[in-house]
Amino acid sequence: MSDLKNWTARPFPAAKVLEGRYCRLEPLDVARHGADLWAVMAGANSVWDYLPAAPPKDRAGYDAVLAELLKSSDLLFTLIDRADGKAKGHLKMMEIRPAHGVFEVGWITYSPAVQRTRAATEAVYLIGDYGFSLGYRRYEWKCNNRNEPSKRAAQRTHEPSAPRLCFCRPPASKFSGASQRSNAALRAGHSLSMIGNHAVSRFSPFTTWCWRNRPSYLKPKRCAARFEGSLRLLHFHS
């Protein structure tokens, strides 16, 4: 999709169930999914290390985090493990820009029960497949540079012909309330992350798949076979 002379804005994605082989993504509903999610998230404080929220101390606190996430126009999905039908994590289809054909996967919050599994990889695939099926052109994934597991996961999903991990510089205005010290870090090309209650500067690894050079398991004609092959080569047995 290199010729954009006839480009038109894409439709905004609808909140719907995305079916996969190892997992199913359902629009998150606190009443329906909250109990299963808290059962696998309780005490898993490391899950929140690179997210802009403190680890919830109890179910009520967790429900409050989910309710806050649901206030935005982003699509918040629950990851349902098809092996047992339980909700084990959640992630967002976010930064959706129909005019530019761009969307992002973020707020990836996987419990230890689903980390490093085929279901975890497939969930990221399902978000990408959904966006590309609507004619979007670019799929993005960003993470904290200290988050080595997330960086490795992003790199594993690349093919040799696809773009590699790079670094982005967010606009300083995005963090207008930051301290003078933090603003200096932003000017130096860092972004900010909350670790505990402290803002720390970081570079932000940024990976993107475009329609033309997205991994072949995101290309419709080879989707199922190549994705299964990628799981065998790149991922783990539960």
C-alpha cells in the first residue's frame, strides 16, 4: 500500500470478539471477567512494573484500574485462554488514528499464568490482524527500554525482512506536568515511565509493522500456516 493517492480514512474498529486458536479476545467487562482476572493477578506485582499504575492491593482496587481503562475510546480486550476458558490478562488496541491508518497494541497486562505462551503471542497477532483487515496501514508496539521481556517478545515476532526495533522520541508537551529534571530528560530524547511513585527517564523502544512489510503471518493468504509456524519456531510450550 505505497500509493496513497486514493487513500481514505479507515473505519474505527468496533469492540467485538476476536477468535484465535489458543486464545479468544473479548471486550473486557469488569462484572464478567473481573473475578477470573484477579484470581491470576493477585500478588503478581511485577506485572505492573512498566505500566502507569501501581499494583492493586485488592479486588476493589483492581476493578477501579479496569474501570479507569474503560473510560477511553481505546478497545480494551480480555485474553481468554482457550485451554480452560479463563481470563488471564488484558491488552488494548489503542492510539487508533483512522485518518492515518495507524493503530497500536499497548497496556499489555499478562498474568504469570499466560506469560511466555502461545496464547500470549496470538493475542498480539489478533489485534494486528483485526486492524489490517480494516485496511489500516501501520501497527505499532512500544515499551519501556528496561522491559527486556517485552523487547524480546517484539523482536521474536519479526521476520528478517521486517523493520527492527528502533527508538522514538515523544513530544515533551505530552508530559507537561513533569518536573524540571524530567523535562531536561525529555529534551535529551528520553520519555518518562513511572516506577513506583517516581518518574524515571527512559528511551522508548518502538517497533512497527506496515501493510507492505508486516510479518507474513499477518498477510491474509498465508496467515494461518505461517502464524502456526512462527509459534513453533519462536515461542514456547505451555
